[in-house]
Amino acid sequence: MAFDIEMIEKVYATMAERVDKARELVGRPLTLSEKILYSHLWEGMPTQAFTRGKDYVDFAPDRVACQDATAQMALLQFMHAGKSKVAVPTTVHCDHLIQAKSGAEADLAFANKQSKEVFDFLSSVSNKYGIGFWKPGSGIIHQIVLENYAFPGGLMIGTDSHTVNAGGLGMLAIGVGGADAVDVMSGMSWELKFPKLIGVKLTGKLNGWTAPKDVILKVADILTVKGGTGAIVEYFGEGAESMSCTGKGTICNMGAEIGATTSTFGYDDSMRRYLVATGRQDVVNAADKVASYLTADAEVYANPDKYFDQLIEINLSELEPHINGPFTPDRGTPVSKMKAEAEANGWPIKVEWGLIGSCTNSSYEDMSRAASIVRQAVAHGITPKAEFGINPGSEQIRYTIERDGIIADFEKMGTKVFTNACGPCIGQWDREGADKQEKNTIVHSFNRNFSKRADGNPNTHAFVTSPEMVAAIAIAGRLDFNPITDTLLNDNGEAVKLNPPIGDELPTKGFDVKDLGFQAPAADGSSVEVVVSPTSDRLQLLAPFDAWDGKNITGAKLLIKAFGKCTTDHISMAGPWLRFRGHLDNISNNMLIGAENAFNGKANSVKNQLTGAYDEVPKVQRAYKAARIPSIVVGDHNYGEGSSREHAAMEPRHLGVKAVLVKSFARIHETNLKKQGMLALTFANEADYDKIQEDDTINFLDLTDFAPGKPLTLEFVHADGSKDIIMANHTYNEGQIGWFVAGSALNLIAAGKA
Ligand code: F3S
């Protein structure tokens, strides 16, 4: 399991020289983000200054992490690339495929049975190719990465949007699609558009009921789900230094909810404390030697408006606890305003469930602060009005909080302790009665609250808040409960006021664990066999996608014009579909079933232009594929926001969709489409979206001249014979056009040309 101190020392050994050179080239002081980026260039020593938001740059990440749902496809692709061992330290974490139902023991046993085939596949591939394997029950990927692998100044990628969590330990950690991970695991560079930089200056100090979560809930409210797109968010100031390392992780984690490339904090004492507590004094010793390179130059934080593209200032002393939602994490409501907001919007006041966990908030500190609220309720004889569940972030945390009596405190209140895994956060929640689709409210400490995310019920109003607020609200059973001002009635009818939460940043007796749940890979994996049954409905070896035939795409049908929010959940739904993540053909039956058809306002109902009848999106697309007719998808703003799920790009590719034309893309999804050999295009004129009609046939007029910076011309032929010429922009560079031409990025790797 051991973290790779040699690799870390190697990164630090070249850091000073590279950063000093970059400072000279850029000609001004550097932010922390720039220092990490310039010290991880694929070319090594910087030779030029890059323009933020414009230049595509090749980087050399230090690590890769994959979770079990995305790892299946990533590893299937990696096998297809023909390498014998991963080129950089890589880990696989089994956390997404475990359903929360009865409690940890029974749920884990069930998952081990139900997903045995997948876990065995991941375990054997990991063993063969030199990958560290974290078994089911070991914990949530991002918590384990923070506890074991993250280090200040590092650059890592992960096949999960919340990889960004590791920014809490001063890394740049970025969520990518499986295809990007495959590149890096195969020893290739990783490309990223040099991000813009948003500075967040934190003054004052958190106090009372306010937690690190409230910082990011406030930032999400300010920036919205699109506000961080293409940018790194760098936090600094006295307020940043006063927060715990895991609290910083919480803030960075939810940077994914504002679309940010990643978020980070400069190296400080909270990180030293956390590294020591998690057994990494060696990393502290190494980091201390280059400490000035692990934070921005002093001038940057002294005059931040000169060095960041955007600056936000938050006074932590004045920050109120926030409750964000429902249905979107950027709808922020300070606790004092919730009563009025809930009434005005008709949100159900009664809270049915409080859930604490997810990679966002499942640290020792989170659990201990929430437990301090629970303890008060028990001591005062208050029966909680809502049901309560927790998912510890890792076995190390679970074992330690059990030892310290925290689990017992939760259990006194009837709390269900679920597996150390994602559980309800990813829709892996067998919630009793959810199928009745009743309007109801839940509060949780997770990061996402899109419709249906937790329990599949579109009428569940999910609100995101801090663990301590989840505890208070679940005990009160009311969404409008404000623990700062309100009292609760105990079982004797007496009014009780809860004291603000208290808790330990780190366990005073240290972390402890019996079995981490880690499997180290074989030293020589050449004889390890990886078995995939040809009759499996969960795993399927991949066949390469066809190369471009060099001709214009003509006679394409419009599959769907999606209206409004179209996240990767809408394109490739999670929940029950997670089980098909390793089987491209089977999972393609969920393609775009959550997207709203702009012509009839319905989900999963589009016109089959061959028959004129309405049918489910995957069925219509399969009909086009069978008839060898290409198709295109049209979408709205921020298409593909949400996650790094490359299935959202592979499914349309597999089923024969040729292009996705939208008003704007979420970054990861746009890259994923390119990697799979699709055309990811944006309207040159957004208003042209309105010209697209339901029976349109589309001809590309100049795809044969596909070139960087040159818009493509599309002809939309309407049912009445009239035509509209629509210009489509794209962001393909030469290399990415090579992916399109070869049929996919992987085809180029396998051919040894990339
Ligand atoms: Fe898992 Fe939810 Fe995080 S799905 S990785 S706990 S966002």
C-alpha cells in the first residue's frame, strides 16, 4: 500500500528549478496552481509561457486513481492498448457498486456476491498490470487517496469527477474520463487546456455551526454550476490556514459542482498534521524542504486581483451555515432564510432522512462533529424525527470511530451504519418506498443532488449541507429548523437548545485499523490471467471503433434535440445501470434516456424518422444503426456536466451517433467525445439551436477540410425541403483530429502512433 516516497522526492527534486524557470518565462510571481502545472510539463523544463484558457499543454501526472464503476471500462481499454504494466502509480477502488440497504455487514456480503465477477476482474487486472487494488469495503476512493497517496505539489488524475478532493492536501487532482487515464497508464502525456485561475480569499475564522462545507456551498451559490468551467480555484488567506486538511478536501471536492477543473490550497500546518496522523512523516520531511514552492509567491496573495482571472472574498467569521438545493447544488440558502424559502417554493418541510457520508464529508472530523450533535439529542431525551444513515469514508475511519465510541453514539439514535462506500450518493440506496415516487425531503452531506440521484425518485427534494447540520435537521425532522435560534422539544415536552458542534480534527489517540482492505499487485504479473466470460452480461471485451472513412457525413438523422440540463446522468444514467459499466452494448440501452426531448417535453421519447412513431431513444438509435444511417444529437448549455463518465461518450459512439452539436459543453465530456472519435461541436450562433426541427436530415459540407480553428458547415434539411446552413465551432487541435481520423484515441495508441 505504501505511498511512493521515492516518486514524491523525485517530483520535489526538480520542482525548484522548473518553477524558477517558469517564473522567469512568465515574467511575474506565480500562483500555486501555476507552480504545480509548470513543474509537471511533459517536456520537463519549461520553455515557454502558456496563455490561460487558450493553450493546450501536455502534462505528466504523478498518479492515477480509478473507482470500480469507471475502472471497468478504463481497464478494458488499457488491456486493449497492449502494455504489460502501468507507467505511473495507479490504484483501483471498489466503492460505487455497494448498495446501502440493511447495514454494512449484510450489504457488503450482498455486493461481494452480486458483483463478484466485476470485483474479480478488477482484482486480477490490477494484479497483472501493477495496480494497487482496494477491495470492496475499504472505503471511498477520494478519502483513501487523501489518507494514503495525495501529497502537496503533486499532479494526479482520476476517473471520477471528485478526484479534485485531493486538493485538500495541496495537489492538483483532476477528474478525467477513462480514456485519459488509459493514456497516462500507458505512458503517454495527458493534455489539458491551460486553465484560468479563480482566487478565493478566505478571511476570518469558521465558528459556531459553520463548517468548511459552507464555504463551498457559498462559492457554488456565487459561481453557479458553470462558474468554474475551465478554471482552477485556488484558496488562500488566514481563513484557509485555520481549517483542517480534510475540511479543505471538502471544499475542493465540491469544486466539481461549479465545473472547476480542480481546486487547491497551499501547503500549511493543517496538511503537516494530517500527513503525520496518516503515517507520512517522510512526506512532511520532503515537502518542508521545498515548502516555498508548495504555495504561491507572497506577492500573489498580497495583491491577488493582479494575478487571478477572478477573485472572490469570503469572510468566514460572517458566513452562515448553508443548505443548498433542491435538485441543484448551486441553489444556496443560508439557514436563517430557509423557512421563508421553503414556504415560498412549496418544498416539503418534513425531513424523512438525514445521510452523512460520501467522499465530500466522511472524515474523522466530520463524523466526530456530527456525533457531538447526536450525543446532545440522546442526553436530552430527544427522539429523532427523521431516519439517519452514515457511510464512513474508509475502513481506517470506521475502525477508529468505532474505537472512539462515535459509532455507538450514532447507534443510540437508531442510525444505520452503511458500508464504507458511496452508497446513496450514487443512487446505490435501496430506499424503502422510493418507488411510490412521493414528494419528500431528505438532507445529506453529499455533493450532488440532481433529480433522482440518491433514490431514483424524481420527487425527492435532496438538500446538501454540512454533516453537523444534517444531524441537527434530521433530529428536528424539519427543513426549516435553524439550530442557531430554534429549540427542539424532547420526549418530556421540554424545550432544548442544541450547542454548536465540537469535534476533533484528527483522532487524539491516532488512527487505527485492522485490515485496510488493500491488495498489492504481483511483482511480476505476466502469468496472471484475466478472465472475461464471453457470455457475461456485465463485462465485454472491446472491439476498436471504425476509423473515419475520409468522407463528409451525409444523410444523418436528428436523434434528439435535448432541452435544458443534460448531465452525464441524463446521458448515461447511474443507479441500476451501474452494473453494466463494463459491458458497452448492454449499458448503451440507457443512452440519453434522461434527456428531455425539446419537441415534446418528454424524456426517453423521440421520433423515429424511419417510421414516424415515437419510441425510446436507444431503440430509435439502434434502428438507425441497423439501417446504417448516421445520426446527430443536439443539446443545450453545459452539455455533459456532472461527471467524467466516458460511457456518456462511448454509448453514442457505439450506437452510431456521429456528432454532438450543443450550445456549450462541460469540459470533461467534450474531451471524452473527442477521445472516442466523435465530433463535439458547438453552435457558432447559439440562436441556431431554435432552427433545428424534429424531422431534420443533416449533411456535413466540409468535414473533409477538418482543421484546428476552422468552423464546420452543416446543412440541416427540413421536412418541407427548406434548408438552414449552420456553422459549428470546435476546439480540436491537430492531435485530436488524429483521434477522430483513427476512430478513437485508443486506436492511435494501439497502433503505436500516439
Ligand atoms: Fe462516491 Fe459520491 Fe463521491 S459517488 S466518489 S461518494 S461523489
